[in-house]
Amino acid sequence: MNPLIGYAAIAAVSIMTVVISIYGLRISRTTGDFYVASRTVPPWWNASAIGGEYLSAASFLGVAGLILISGVDGLWFPIGYTAGYLMLLLFVAAPLRRSGAYTVPDFAEARLQSRQARGFTSILVIVVSWLYIVPQLHGAALTLGIATGLPSWLGAVVVMVVVCISVITGGMRSITFAQAFQFWLKLTAIAVPIVFALLVLGNTGQPITDGGAAFRQELNTVPDPSIYRNVSLVFSLLLGTLGLPHVLVRFYTNPDGASARRTTLIVLALLGVFYLFPTMYGVLARLYTPELSNAGASDSTVLLLPGELVGGTAGAFLSALVIAGAFAAFLSTTSGLLVSSAGVISQDVFDGGVFGFRIAALLSAVVPLVLALMTDSLALAGSVGLVFAFTASTIAPLLLLGIWWHGLSDAGALAGM
């Protein structure tokens, strides 16, 4: 790949994100703007922003890589990621919005009347945010290395610098503008190249998938105990979505509970459309670029497949579009997580005002950046799946029981978490 194309794609997304965030600064004045965008975000706009921050490195790059490696078993990830929002719709979205809280720890304190519960929930939110940011920075490192040939660690640094500018300038109000833009960029960036690739393959006159050849080995195998692992995986993804702090804080930005429900319905539709495309990348990669799994480079499937299938100048520009979408994924998810952790740190450590929020955002950026620079990437979707399992075991039970069971006590919640 021509490095100039990679530079252009990454620079364009980064500059657009900063410009949109500076626009958000013009209307971010109050503490409510920085924490919850003054609770005035309409459903379509909020749904696009949620799609922007939820569709992370695991969704944009990792799902296709897992399908390439694991075959049919990898299909459970997009199913679980999407169905988790159905759980949000049914059990959490409207009640959480009606609670009037700014953060998950606010909800814990108000529901349990306990400072200890608030403090422990705050620690969990911060830890989850940091653990979730690390795979985003690993994905940025991978993408920058492939796109430009520069040292991969620069990718993590670039993402964190751009995100800090976005978050510090206007908080939730700024990143809501940016994340909505980034969702539609990601959808375009992942959909257009695969459509072109399918058209090229269709013009060869050969069957594109040869009637399920991509999964022939799995389909001809007697079911094995992996069924239990798959059930456990889906269960953790369903409940894990309920505990993601950067997703939960989004519902505080809706005007009321009814609009929170409408937002969740729209998100379900947007996710259902999006996850069709990484699934298609994974299936085609099993047929046409199986060597990516052998080289341990499965997370690069989405980045490399369009160039392999289309080739030439068109393939290079399609690859640039995918690179832009990937960086949008890293930026949008990281910004949402940074706002979530900064909001908690600001309220619990500083005065809860705008200045405290900005200091907390800087502190929240340092730890995951250091962790990312000190570690190597696992499979991106697998890394994020571990975070889902953690939130499914801690924050999700607190919310479900706190909303639906009057018998929950502060001692029981603390022991459970």
C-alpha cells in the first residue's frame, strides 16, 4: 500500500474529528454540556453517536478476524454485540434515564444510599474504561503500521492526542457531534469496499462462495463441547453490554425515558445493518486470503482484503477508505470511554466542574496509553470480549437488581461486585 494514501486517510479523519469537536465547543458552556450534553440529544442523533462509540476496534476489525480464524463460532460475536442492545431496551434504558443521574456511580449512590457503593462502582467504571481503551489503541497501532509503515506505537499516541483534544474542548457535547459523524463514516468505509469486491468477484463468472465452502469443515463436523463455550460467550455479551459505562452514559443525554427507548430501537437497526459487513469480510477472507490466519494477522483482514480482491488504483483507494473508517472507530470509542471515566474521576476527586472534568480527562488518558505501549495486542474482538465478561459480572447485576429488585442492599451489591 502506498504510504501517502494511508497518511491522507488518517490525517483526514483526525482533522475532521478535531474540527467537529471545536464546533461543539462553541455551544458547550455548562457542566451539563460537558457531562450529558444538557440532556437534549434527540433519538436519531444519539443513536448515531452510540453506534459511533460502540462499534469499536473489535467490531470494525476483530469480528472479521475471528470469523476467519474460528469459522462458524466467530459468528456469535456480532449476534451477541447486537442483541445486547435488546437487553438494554427491555430492562435498562428508560429507567436509567429517569433516574436523573450523570454517571453509573451516581445511580449506585442514589439507589443504595451508600457512599461505599458509589466509591466501589467508580473504581469499576474507571477500570472498565481503561481496559476497553487499550484494545482501541492496539488497533490503532496495527492500522498505522499497515497503512504507513511508521512505528506502530505512533498510532496509539495519535489516537489519544486527538481524543484528548475532542474531549477537553467540549466534553459530551463535542464528542456527540463527532461520534455521529464517525458512525456514518464507519458504515460507509466498511460497506463500499466489500460491495466493490463482490462486484469484481461476480464479474469473473465464478460462484463467489461456492455454496458455503467457507464453512464446509465446520458444517461437516459433529457438534462438540464448544456449544457450551458459545452459550457462555453470548450470555456474557448480552449482559456485558448492560454494564458498559460509555454506553450507559449516553442514555443520560436523552430528554426523557421515551426518547431513550426510541434511541435504543434505532441503535438495534443500525447495528444490525453494520454487522452484515464485517461478517462478509470474514467469509470472503476464509475463501480468498486464508493465509492471513496462518500469519497471525487476522485483525488486518478488513484492512487488506479490498486491496487483495480489487487490486490496482481502485483497490488502493478502497483500502484508504477502510483505514479512515478504522481510525474513526478507534477515535469514537476511545472518546466515549474517556468522557465516562473523566466524569467519574471529576465528580469523586475534583469539584465536578468543567475544569475538574478537563484535568480528569488528561489523567484518564495516561494510564491506558501506558498500558497499550507496554503490551502486545491479543485478537481485538477477544480482548473486548473479556471486558464484556467483566462488566457482565459486576456493573450489569448492579443495574438490573438495582432497577428491578427492591430488596437489593448496599452490602449485597458490594459483595456481589
